[in-house]
Amino acid sequence: MGKSNSLHIALMLVGVGLTMAGGCTNFVASSRNADGVTLFQRGQFQEALQQFQEATYADPNNADGYYNLGATHHRLGRLRNQPDSLVRAETCYRQCLERNPNHRDCHRGLAVLLIEEGRTTEAFASIQTWAAQSPSLAEPRMELARLYSEFGNKEAATNTLADAVKLNPDDARQWAAFGKVREETGNNAQAMVNYQRSLEINPGQPDVVARVAALQRIVAQQPLALPPPPGITQPVVAGQPTPAVR
């Protein structure tokens, strides 16, 4: 598969630590993560790295701290063309997944990094392994569908999203993703249904509202398919049998 130009670095940093054993230690880790996110958003990347590193010192099992470290090294590696930072990013992503194998943002960040490095097969294998190891979770299927869609395999994306919504039918993001793929394949009617289901679950999605409005305008402009006048038969498509009259 070729590299998709629409892929981008996942930088949804996690400001609050996961719920783990540890009272004060976990509070300190959460606080350091939150401070690091603020610094990252200001573009103070080295200072952010220090806070995330301290989060992992305060709680060595804090997966969010390792993910945030990975995402920051990932950003620095791309901004400054620093291969060493990208190596550290991959290491931190994998350390995060050792502590939380179902860390969605980390799986996404690692997949993007691998694809950027030309290791597309590894990226798909990573998400597919996650899905196989977590058969009851919809999240890995949604991420796998995202990859399929990015690389133009809309059929695989549609089938994978169908599996995801069966596992978790009340996830608005999944229905919105389903609608997007359906719209991209020209199935506007089903896309509308999927978008509307997403909005039923979570009305506060301006992007989805905009897509529904756009599809409604498209449908309104389409001519109605009128039936043929009496006495005029529909053309027979070559190669298709016609029903026998008995």
C-alpha cells in the first residue's frame, strides 16, 4: 500500500492520568500530565517533556505519561527532522501499550508513526493484532477502519465499521465514521441514516450537522425517478434473465 497524504500525527494528549493504584502518587502523575499538556499547547516542547517524564517517575505504570512523551517526541521529530526523536517516540508508544494494551490514542499514534516511516504493513499488523487480542472491543475495529479508509479500501472500512457498531451501537463517533465512508462511496442515503444516528446519540457535533445539511441539499437537487408511461416497458439489461410469464 502507498503512503496516504491525509494521514497526520495524532496529538490528542492526555491530561488526566488513568485510574490506578496509588493515592498521592497517581495524583502527582495526573498533575504533571496536565501541566505538560498546557506547555505542549504553548509550543514549549522541552518543558512539556520534562513534565511527562516526571509523571512516569511519580507513577511508573502511568500509561498516559508514556503516551504523552511519545506524542511530544513524535512532534519534535517531525518539526525538527530529528530521527532520534522518532526512535524515542516509538519506544515511548510501546511502553505505553505495555501498561495499557487498549490505549486507543497510543495505537493511533504508533500506527501513524510507522506509516510515516514507510512501515505500512507493520502499522496494519499492529492494529489487527490489537483487534484480535480484544475481540469484545469496538475501538480497535474503528481504528482499523480508519486505516483502510485512509488507504482507499472503502469496502474493508465499511465492513470493519459494521463490526464495530455491532459491538458498541451507542458510540456516536463510530456512526459518524460509518456515515463518512458511506458518503465517500456515493451511498448518500445510507450516509444520511448513519449521520442522523450519530446525532441522536450526541447532538453536539457541528461537523456531522454540516454533513447532514449538505446531503439534504444534494438529495433535494436530484431529479425524481418517474415510472414509465403505461404501455412502455423498461429496457432489459443485457445478460440478465427476464421473468417468464405463465
